Amino acid sequence: MSEQPSPGSVREVALLFLKLGTIAFGGPAAHTAMMRDELVRRRGWVTDQRFVDLMGATNLVPGPNSTELAIHLGYDRARWRGLLAAGICFILPAALIVTALAWAYVTYGETPAVEGILYGVVPAVIAIIVHALFGLLRTVVKNVWLGLLAAAALAAYLLGVNELLVLAAGGLLAGGVLLARHAGRGAHGLVAVPLLGLGDPTGGQLTQLFLTMLKIGAVLYGSGYVLLAFLRGDFVDRLGWLTEQQLIDAVSIGQVTPGPVFTTATFIGYVIAGPAGAFLATVAIFLPSFVFVGLLTKITDRLRSSDWTSALLDGVNAAAFALMAGVSYQLGRTAIVDPLTVAIALATLVLLWRTRLNNAWYIAAGALIGLAHTLLT
């Protein structure tokens, strides 16, 4: 059980996740690395073991995993007020930035260029992820068996196996090995998470927009590419509210801005129905995450209480660790492309090991280097 939060910790939670929501470029793996740096390494709010347990638990339910991890970490620190504060503050900066970009898109027909900033930011983000992976290695890979499981999960991911299947296989294999060792003991599963199968919503456009985004947030596992498939099926093919190019632009904006990739919904909502659409779409796609994490808080403290659920969680943690490594490898192949980006990544990694500077400084330095490179070339 986590300790009872101290007075004023809700404000601490809000300020911390507001900062993270502003600087967290790079997708879920980078978000997870930054949260570990802030909450485990710098503040000591949770242990590495507790951190990876929460990381594994949030992988068991649909929705944006890094956002759900933020929500659960907020609950751990300041209970229900912390849960709300962490989630809202992590989402808010990205939602506001995406809304501004959507306004520019609707007004001028294009989005402001961000490639220069990302040129310098992404190599720094990769270094942050690698540093976090090394920090978590001994906590996640507790023995040779879990090391082999993580290696197999990484290989499966790089060969194109679906992320959900990798996570499920990791948990079930670890649980199955324990059952084989203790064949005489009974085993109890965790819980079955019901998937909401909403039909085509009826009513006005705003109601339809809200219910469609709510459905997507309630059933979506996987990466941004899976999100793209859901959005295309609903908003391009079924409703006809977006063109293919508008959808690609929306997903691109969700990926290059800080914070959750699911703020793609904010952009789509604005394009379809202006500021009201942006607000409702954002609330709808993230609302299931708050509900799912609220339910998870009832069981995560019990996951270590039995041998079988503990083994299952160890397996999920090893698979999730492998997915982080796989994402960082793929991101590195596309972002570290020349001597300057190599230098940014290496310098950031060295500074992370030798100092306790805040991640925001590395992000800011990468952005400045990227802008300077763009202006000078």
C-alpha cells in the first residue's frame, strides 16, 4: 500500500504533471521515462518496483498508457484528487497547443512547421528513454527467465507482432510457468475488462462526435497506428466528416506536440465543430482512462498478494519493458541520422548519468539546436 499523501501534495501533483504535459515529447515510451525520472529518481515519491507495477497494470486496460500511468501515479500520491489533478494537468497543455494549431489549420489551411524543433528534440528524448531503461533493468529483469522473456518480447515486437499480444503473452507465459511449478495450487485471474461496444450514435453532430470518441477511448489498445485505423473507420469512411488528408494532418499534429498522442481527437473535434467540438472530443476520448484507472486502484495493491498474480505482473512488466526498448530503437533509426543528432543524444545521455538536471533543460536545448540547424541550412 502506498503511503497517505501529505498536505499540499495535490498542488505538487498538479504542478509536476502540468510541467510534464508541456515538455513530454516523443510518445508513450518517452513520457514513461520522464515520469520515472521525476517521481522515482528526483522526488522519491514511488519506488522503481511500484513504478513498473503501475506501468504493467495500465497496460492491461484500453486507452493511452502513459496518460493512465500519470493518472495512477497521481492517485498514489494524493488519492482521488491527485488522480484528477494528474490526468487533467498532463492532458491540458497538449490539448491547448493542439487547439491553437487546429485554429491555424482551419484559418490558413496548413499547420505551422515543427520539423526543425523535432530534429533536435527527438534525439534528446531517445537518450532520456535509454537512461530510464537502464535504470529499470534490474527492477524488471529479476532473473534469467524474465530476461529471456523480455528478449523474446522485443524480438516479437520488432517482427511486427501486435503490442497487445506481446503484453498478453508475457503475462500468460510468466503465470503459466509458475502454475507448472506449483501444479497443485489454484489460480485466480485478475479481472475481465469489458469492452464498450457502442453502436452508431444518433442525435446532433456534437453528440455524435462525443459518443464516437468515447467509444474509441473505451476500446482502443495499441499504438497511434491503431488509433489511425479507428479514426479512419469512423470519421472518414462511416461519417464522412474528414478527408484522408485531414486525418493524416490530425495524426501528425498529435504525434509532434508534447503530451498524449490521443490529443489527435482535439484537432479532429476542432476541424469538425470548432472549439466546442475540440473540448467535447478531448473529454470523450480521455474519460474512459479515468474510469479504468479508478477501477484499477482497487486491485493494483493486491496484485503482489498472490504468487500467480505477482508472476503475471512480472511477465507483463518484462514485456512492457521490451516494448519501450523496441519503440526507442525504431525512433532512434529515424531520428539519429547525422553527426549532430548523434552528438545531441550522446551529450544528453552523459549529462543524465552525471548530473541531476531536469529533463526540461534537455528538451529546451534540443529545440534550440534544432531551430538553429534549420535556420542555418
